[in-house]
Amino acid sequence: MIRHVVQLPTQGALRIAVIGAGGNGAQMASGLAQIAVAQRSFGAQPLAVTIFDDDLVSEANVGRQLFSPSDVGRPKADVLVERINAFYGFSWISHPARVGPENWPGVPRSFHEHFHLFIGAVDSAASRVAIGEVARAAAFNALYWLDLGNRERSGQVVIGAYRQHKVILPTVLDLYPELSDPNFSEQDQGPSCSLAEALYKQDLFVNRDVTTPALHLLWELLHKRVLETQGCITNLETLRRMPLPVDPALWSRMNPNLALDEPLKYLQGLPEQAA
């Protein structure tokens, strides 16, 4: 079995940025809190989490996303962080702002350069490209990027990584290079005026279906310190999940132009002729 050897530090807090606090982001924040409690229970590495999102809670978010009627009109990031901090006694941070190379929130450069993990829960290719640019520029030490995306009844999870500004584990932009094409066309889901309208665009439980394998991957990342699987494609229509194994042959099929020299340095279990 081919495995990626995780390059994250094992001492001190693991600093995580959750980028997006909507359907997937809110579910990820809730699951991250459970992981943080589990970590604390056996004295393992703590999680220091910051949530970014410039969006406000709307009435259409109530019911499908993890917000209540009393949250309407408030920043999603603030609502999630206040709730989690109050419930678990954490000191997580919220930034009601977008993440991108030109509009990174007004925090010291050293702050964002020292994140260890980005969790991207955004709904457009342009947002993924922006996160990828920030992650690569900030990654002097290893920086992992767990990306989640979904359509009406399906979705995908991909975890990749940069180190010293180079790809060491192919990211969602490397495995799906069409996302970086300026002419890439995607369905505009846009804001919805009601929950009923929102459910025509995304099934009620698609976010939970996507975030469950994402949280499991994160748990594997923290405890095994190797990854045999770096993603998953889910489909609620068929109730199936297809794993994305750590596999240079698969990477080349998905992106024939992907340079593999650097990622191969961080793998175990390669056949001798490929090592």
C-alpha cells in the first residue's frame, strides 16, 4: 500500500483555518470540535481553530445549515465560534472576511504563515484558486489543504499539501486542473431566498455526507501520521463512496501534466522502479 508520510508537527497546537462557514463549513466546525475534545481527553495535540467567512446567516440557511432563526443577519463565522466556545470552553477565533491573495484578512503576515491546515468549504472554482494561491505562498513549512465541494446530491473531498511553496501531495487544483481554467464553467448556485428554494439546489443531507469522510481523513491525519487515502467521491443518489487513494498512477491519469518529482519524496511503499 502506498502511503503519504504526513509532515505536520507533533508538538504544540495544530493551527487550523476553516475557510467557509456555510453548509460544509458549519458541519466541519462541529466535527472539529468533537475531534478537539477527543484530543484533549487523552492529552494529544490540541487544535487552535480560526473560522473565516464574510457571509451573513439568511433565513434560507436555517434548517439546512447549522443555524437558528435567532442567528439570521449575523456573521456565520461569529455565530459558529461563539457557540462552540461556549459549549466546549474553547478559545477559537472568528474572522468575518474572505480569504484570497488580495484580500487576506487584516492580521499579521506571520499569523497566516503559521497555519498548519486549511479546510476549504467554498462553493466556487474561483474561491478554490484563491485559497490555493494563499496556501502555496504561505507554505514555507508543510501546509495541508483539505477541500470539500458538493453539488445537489454528490460531492468530493481532497486533501493535498504544500511545503516550501511546492506541491508535496497533489491538491484539488492539481487533480482537477480544469478548476484553474479561467473559462471553466460551473453551475451558479447563488443565494436562495427560502429553504425550499435552497433544497432544489442542494439536498438536505449532502453536506453531512461530504463532511463525514472529510472528518475521518482529518482524524487519520492526526493519529496515523500517514495517509493511504487522500479523498473521496460521494453520491447520495446511489449511496456510494469511492475513495481516492494515494497513488502516483492515479494522479497522472487525472492530470497528465502534473510534476511528480516532489510528491514522490514523501511516499512509502512505492515499487522500487517508481521510487
